[in-house]
Amino acid sequence: MNRLNRKSVLLAAAALLPPALTPSAHASSHYSGNVDFAYTISATNRNANGDMGFLSITDLFESGSYGESGSSTHAPSYQAFNGLGVLHNVSLQAQDSIQLGAAVSDYFSQLLISFENISLDVSDIFDISIDFSYSINAQVAGENADAEVQFSYSNEDFSLDNFDLAHASLDGDLFAEVFGFKSFGFVLSAGQTENLYFDSSVKGELEATVVPVPAAIWLFASGVVGLLGVQRNKPLKA
């Protein structure tokens, strides 16, 4: 290889050096969590001459944060109850990503569905059922990250009661996912009520530090820079 070609190779290698010549590099950490929940309610009146209008169904949705960082974001989504036999969707997504430092965020959502038989006729007895499915997942990447996604549901007397958790961390699974499906039925006589509770949460903890560049890279960089200096001091020959 002549000196001209040798210099071209060295210049090409030098072009790769600026990122490596910094005394340190920033690590990064990221997490994301999702809860997707869908439900359908159906009901009938045992009283053939009764009115379904005496069944009152209302819902209340709330979402917020127990704690968040300046870089974290969340996106709750809620479809209000608008009829029997209709598929309704509720979701909660949260994520955070940092290049340096530490961050903690904790988001939640709560859905309350209330049922009341407002009829004064004891013959009006409602058979009610709710079918719902859900999926929860957590994912992490980077230097130090941990994420927990939770979904739970219950009623007043806890005859409906369950809790599911998806946990991801760099010490375990980087991605975790859980699916569930449930059908629940109950009866409301005149004047009776029932409440169903659905709770979601996404929590993440991140940490990213300065990562020193390995000594071997510094030795390589010094060698290339030295060779470039020698080449500059020698005249090129044809």
C-alpha cells in the first residue's frame, strides 16, 4: 500500500473517532406499559310485562398520577356506557425514556359501573351479565429499568375478585404480557344495587448513568492520531 492509500485509510478511521474520543457516553433507559379493557353488558327482565327502563346503569371514570417525571407521559382512553349489547373500550398507556439521571412515574385509572333496579314493582327482577376481556403488558430497555402494570376487578361482596400483574425488568423478562377473560352474572330485585370496580395502573422506574469509554478505545484513538501526525510531516511521493 503506498503512502497515499495509507493516508486515505487513516483519514477514514479518524472520521469514526469523534464519538469515541469523548471521555464518557450517556446510557439510556426506557419503559412502556399498557392496559386494554373491553366489556359488554346484557340484561333481561323476568317480568314479561316489565320495562327495561327501570334498570339504571351509570359509569364513572377517573385517571391521574400518583407521581410522574418531567419526561414521562400517559394516555388514558374511556368510552362511556351507551347501551346494552355494545362493546365498550377502556385503556391506559404510559411510558418514559431518559438519557441520564433517574425517573419514577406511577399512573392509574379507575372505572366504576353502578347498577340499580329503580322499579317499585317486585315483579321487575333483572338478570344482568357482563362479559369482559383485558390485556396488560410491560416492556423495558436500556441500562436500568423496571415496569409494573396491574389490572384488578371486584364487586361489593367480592364474589367477583381478581388481580393480574405484568412485570418487566432488566434483571428478568424484558417484556411481559397477560391476557384475561371473564363472564359475571347477578340478579337485581326491585330497589337493589350493585357496583363493579375496574382498576388499572402503570408504574415505571428508570436510571441512566454516564458510561466511561473503555481504555482500549483510547489506545486505538491515540495510535491513529499519532499516525496522522507522522503522515502530515512526510511529503507524499508519486
